[in-house]
Amino acid sequence: MNFDMSQFDSYREDNRREVKKAKGGLPNSLWETYSAFANCYGGVIILGVKENKDGSWYMTGLDNPAKLRKDFWDTINNKNKVSANLLTDHDVEIFEENDGIIMVIHVPKAKREQKPVYINGDMFSGTFRRNWEGDYHCDRGEVLAMLRDQPEETADMKILQDMSLEVLNSETVRAYRNRHMAYRTEHVWERLSDEAYLERIGAAKMSVRDHTLHPTATGLLMFGEEYKILYEFPEYFLDYREVLDPTIRWTDRLQSSSGDWTGNVFDFFFRVYGKLVKDLKIPFKLDGITRVDDTPVHKALREALANCIVNTDFYFPRGIVIRKDADSIVMENPGSIRTGKAQMLKGGISDPRNKALMKMFNLIGIGERAGSGVPDIYSVWEQQGWEQPEVIEEYGPDRTILKLSFVKKAAIKNGDKKAAIKNGDKKKVTKKTEQQLERILAYMILGQEYKTSELAEVIGVKESRARALVNELVKSGRIKAEGKNKGRRYRLK
């Protein structure tokens, strides 16, 4: 993020900018913000500036900028204070304006292998991240997730030495092999035994300890049964929810923990994919006289579902949740976006959290175009004239959300917006918001506290929308907010 002195009066603190007075020297909170920016998307710290009550800035200046600059470089290169110096000389600038001096520090985003960037020599108490409400302290689970993401060998490649190949469901393995051979006819692996085949595809590895084949983590996820998967991944959970009739809580639900099916990733993928495309109102095409049912939308949904699975951190709570209603599909997975949201939308770089799992999907023709999945989905939605997909990131714990809408984009041109308002469309939107507010109030019980995420789940909206709704209720005095940042809770007055 750049800083332009000529734009000073228009700047405000946000997710990528932070101001600090620094009158008495370097403030301690500077290093928390440095860690927070480095562990997210980078940002700019401006010393010698204070924020007004209305959010605007005014210059307080720096008493001894030369000493301040020297103290800054001495501290950032002290490993006991800061785990990693990501800056070069060009990242620290001094500006003089109207007899006031400020120091601007450009903090880059840390690379995956550099995270977590922490302070005070303690990884678990000194790691911070940034959200719209400021810097927040990462809990142990978030720090461990960053450590899992460091190595090139992803967590799903781990060999499970205490398990035998008997933990893999033979029917799922057979179904996978059939799909592979249908996709790649006459493949050289077709005649291999199951044990040899599983080793070739990365679902099993030979242990140097006992010279025996054992399942890998990805083999267990893909072919194991749910209760056995929980031995390695205690938080493992897959959930599909379908609400096509608003008067019924769930018109269809599939959970990995139900016990009436395997609960593994392979079976979940194909069961859920079938449910996602069942009601698609997409006209089929003809190839000569043969009906072609596999449209770009079908392919995009396969890519989206596979992308959700291969980027999941299976050690994180809440699991994968796929929600389908009459006009949208929402896919949620635990874990941050390893390449960053901007790069994910741009495409071209593939860095899945579970590389072995991705390879296994590739072998059956899913997700082959590495790094292009999300841009392709956006392109298909644009061609259909649907509202643009949304990619949402949540932290504490990390969660990635993809929202796919089947609603046609509104054509706002030639005075259509004024006509729409005149025809009462504005009232409809206001009425919908009021209904959502009333649903929140109806759910809340006097004396109990609620998180934004819980309220979002209740009314079926994304967390950012729920946050806007509860803020409206707080402003109107109907509910009260308690606490700060991710610890904030809401209760009825």
C-alpha cells in the first residue's frame, strides 16, 4: 500500500493504515501493528500523526526523527523483539510538511514460509493479525495454522504410521479407480493391485520404520471412514445444507458424522456435487444429435467445490459447510487463502493447502488447470449475467467463504435506478432489512450474549452483513454491544 503526502487530508485509518503519535519515542503498539500487517496483507504505519474523533488525521510531528529512525532500525533488527525484519531502507520515509515531520513505515506482507511474524521472543503470545477493528492477538490455533502452512510438503502428505491400509474403505477406493479409468482409459496403472495403486496416487507411502505401506493423511481423508478420520483430524466435519423452502429449516442435509455413509471427502464431493447441479436451470446443448449436459456452469461448480476442499485446514474447527438455497450457493472452508485474496482472484499461481489431495482430484479430471479455478468461475458467472461471486475472508479462526449467486445483475442505466426507486424497489430492500433485524431480535433471549457469527448463521447471511445489522440495532438502542474486536458480544437491552 502506498502513501502519498498530497492525499494526507483524505486518509483515514483502515485495515491497511495505522497512525501513532510517537511523541515520547517509539510506541510499544508499533510492533503489534508491524506483526499484524506482516501476517495479513501488509500496510502503512505513520508516526507523528493522531486521529481526530471524526476519523480524520492531524499532524503532531516528531521531536527527534533521526533518533527515532535509528531506534526503529535497532529494534526491528533485534531478534529478541521482532522475529523477522521484512523491510529495506526504502520502506521507511521521512516527510516534512508545514513545520511538522512524520515517519512512514511500509510493511510488506510476509511470505508463507516467514509466518508467523511475532514480537517479544514468544511466538504464541506475540503474534498479531489485522482486521477492520484493529490489531488482535492470534490464538494458539491460528499460530499453529501458520506453522502448518510453512513447508512445501503440505500436511496431507504426512504418513500415518499407526494406521494400516485397512482403514481405507474398499468401496470408495473402487469408485475412485473406476472414475480414474473412465477419465484416462487404458491407463498404465489400471492393472495394479489396490496397494500399488494407492501408493502411486499418493494415498499410501512406504514407512522406513517397518518397510510397510501405511495410509497418508490425504488417503485417509479421501477414502477413510469418518470415525477413523477423526483419529488424525479431531475437528473434521463436512456439512451440506439445502434450504429451498423457506418455511422448512432444512429441505436436505448431509453430514459426515451421520453414520449412514462413509463421511469421507471423495463420497462427499460427488454426493454434494449431484445435489448442487440437480436444479440448475441451464439449457443443455447438442453435439450433433447428442445432448451435452456438462455446461461451463457445471464445470465451474466442480472447480469451486474442489477448490473449497483442497484449501481446507482440516485441523481447524467448524469444518466445510456448503449451503444451497433457491438463488445462491455458499461454500465455506476453514483456513486462510495461502496465495492471498488478490492473487487468488487474479489466478496463475496455484498453492493449495493440500497438494496431495489436489493431485488426486486432478487424476479424475477435476481442478486440472492449476491456479485458474476462481478466475474461471468469475468468467462463467459474467457470461451468465449473474451477480459477481464474492470471496470473503474471516479471521479468528481463519475461514474462506465463496458466495455464488444465480440472481441476474440489475441493469442500472438510462434512469432505471430512479424508476426502480419510484416503483417501490427501495421499500422492498428496507422491508427485507427490517425482517432480518426482527429475526435477530426474535432469536435473542434476555440475559444471553451472542457472537456475530452465531447471528449470521441464524438468519443465513454472511458475517459482514450480520455485523452491519447488529450495528444498526446497537445504534437504534435495541441491543447492547459488550467487549471489543473479536471478543465482542451482543445482548438485548
